[in-house]
Amino acid sequence: CVLYYQPLIDIDDKVIGAEALIRWQHPTRGLLPPSEFIPVAEENGMITRIGLWVLHQACSQLAKWAEEPMFAGLTISINVSARQFREGGFVREVTSAVRQAGIDPGLLKLELTESQLAVSMQEIISSMVELSNLGLRFSLDDFGTGYSSMAYLKLLPLDQLKIDKSFIRDLLADPNDAAIASIIVALSQSLGLSTVAEGVETSEQKRALVNMGCTLFQGYFFSVPLSLKSFESYMEDMAKKTNAEPQA
């Protein structure tokens, strides 16, 4: 397995972090997306080992970036499965990985999906609270697509809601999608959370989201998921572009 990184962009087009996305380098089929192997890993129990590997890789990368001024302060988001949360040693493993790497825990963000909360919610909340007390941050992914009551939002130590890309795709053509996106942004603001729009593919989509109050973005308009080397080159190019722009 290998990690790819999709840039997280702020309203000023500055890279402030990345989502780490796992890929499998298959010997004959090439680089496979998670949809090709994660469901199988969930079924056979391998997802816990894979998740632990991703955790350690992310912590190691944050430790390396902390030594370089251009990359210090970047966040890395990793996806965590409900099964990992239900494992008895999950909090201990995360705590150990963070301390072993010597990183700022606030730079590691754990993402879980809304639908995961339907299973063992109390166990998940308990683990999240423990990790939040250690300084880790949490993001609720694919928001708006699950079936859980919104009452859980006040119980979770969240920092961020991510608008599912299904609402962004037809944002400019479908008034319902635009309304849902706007409501999610307003809800986030009322709860003191940041909002990330996923799947942004055009400047028009970004402009509409900015007008709604959204301040963070991911999507092909900015960049596809990149190998580590390509992500770091992307960061360098973005920094040069920013420095080259005339000051107001």
C-alpha cells in the first residue's frame, strides 16, 4: 500500500493540509483505488491492520514535515473505520503513534463518515472524547448522506464537517443541492465548525461556495490526489505562485 495526498485549500488558494488516501500498488493491475480493496479488507478484518499502517505513516510524515519550514503546520487527515473505533486498543494505539512520532496532535485529523455513527455510537463518542482531550481533531466526512439524527452533532467533539461531493457536483444546476450545501455551511458556522467542500471541479463552484460562507475546499479543480513527491512539488509551485503575485 502507498499513501497519496489530496491538497486541502483555503479561501485564498493556500494549501493548509492534505487528506491521506490509500492506494494499493497491485503487481499486475497497477495502482488501485480504495474502492477496489477496502470492502474486502472490511470483511476479512484486515481493515484494522491497514488503518494502523495509515496512522503510523501519517504521523511519520507529519514529523518529517515539522522539520521543514514550508511544510511545518500542514495537517493530515486520515479516514478511520467504525471497526477501528470499536477495537479495544484504538485510543491507546493512536496515542502511542502520536507520542512516538513526537508530533503536534492538533495536526492529525481523524475522519469518520456519518453512516458509521449508526453503529456503536456511544463507544465511538467515548473514544473520540478521549482523543480530543489529547489534542487530536475530528472531521465528519460525507455529511448529508447518512441517516443518523443530527442530535448527535452536539455530542461529538468535531472540528469540521465535509460536504459530500454529491451535493457539489450539480451545485450550479440543481437548486436543491445548492440549498443543502448552504444549510450545511450555516449549520457548521452555528456550531463553530469549519466546512470543507469536497469534489470541487470548477472556479464557478468555488465562487458559489465562497458566497455561501464555505472556506475550505478539496477537488480536481485544485489537484488530484498526488504521490508524496508530487504533493511536495505542488506545495513548492503554489508557494512560488503566491510569492510572485503583486501585493495589494
